[in-house]
Amino acid sequence: MKKIIAFLMVLGLIIPQVGYAADKNKTLQKALKKEYKAKKKELEKGGWQLFGSSRTIDVALLKHYDKLEALDDNGYEVVGTADNFKSKNIGHQMAINNATTVYGQQAGSTLKGRVVSDMGANGTDNAAEFDHFYAAYERLVEKEIKNEMTESFTIIRQLPDGNYEMQSFFIVDENSAVKARMRALENAAKETELAQDFANKISDFVRGGLDRE
């Protein structure tokens, strides 16, 4: 009898949690659907068309959000832009380069914020050396992250002057991105003696996720 009572007590604890998880998932799905509809409307209203594919923006967006949701917190969206170009292929390469630059700058900014706030490394004696390190790190992150970015889809539209503008949407798996940032840290550390002194502490910041705000 005691075993039955204990089982019922445990079951009573589990059922509310299962119900909460179901409600939470339902709320998330509702929010994702709303986000998808808003983005689709925005792109269609803006006159954007899918580039390099026979599919529709509708399908591209659905697949994009599916990939992000599958990765959950490890999924990271990066958007590269290009404008005022005539050659679509050149514009596409510009958008790819811009995406890596955006990611590198964000990685550098996040790292600098952590180093300054957690290590207090903003003194005048070594500020120049740290600035050298941040610049090297950003540049190397751009180089390393390119192979870890998966292009999801690209959109294009023509401007009134006949030129084009483009947006390329990429998905980054944070597990792979961490490895890319660590490679960038190791190479950046070789360029500055100061970074080697703080390498162990800085590596913890690099392993952490980017500030996505």
C-alpha cells in the first residue's frame, strides 16, 4: 500500500511538469509561427526574391526556422548584406564576407567586454597591447568562422537605379563556432605576448556564447 501511495505521489509531481512542458512548447510554436508570418510579410512587402533557387521564400523561411529550432540554443543566425552592385555573383560574395565580418566583430566585442569587466584589463599600461590582441582575434575569427557557417538562403531585390541589394542568411552551430573561436584565440595569442599571459583566463570567455542582444 505504501508503495502505491508513493507511486501516486511521484505521479502527481510528474503530471504537472509534463503539462507545463506541453504548454511551454505550444507557446513556443505559436511564437515561432507568428515570427515566421511577420518575416514573410516583411520580405514580400519589400519586394525581395529568392536568389539561386527555384523554391519560394515561403519554403526557404520554413526550412530556415526548422534548422534553427532543431539546433535550439546552439543555433545562431547571422545575416550578411550587400548593396549597390550590378553583378549578382559579386554581390553574393560581398554578402558572405559581410556575414563573417559581422560575426567577427560581435565575437571581438563580446570578448573585450568580458575581459574588461571580469579581468579589469583596461589599464593604460597594457591597453594598446590588448587592442592589438582584440583586432587580431576579430580578424582571425572572420577567417575561421567562414567554414562553420551554413548558408540557409539568400534574397535579392533591384533598386530604382538598376543596381541590386542582397541579404544572405546563415546558420552557425555554436558547438562548431566555439572551436573556430578557440583556433582564432590560439593564433591571436601568438601575435601578442600579453595575450599569452592571460590565455587561460581569456579562453574561458572565448568558449562562452556570444552576446546576442
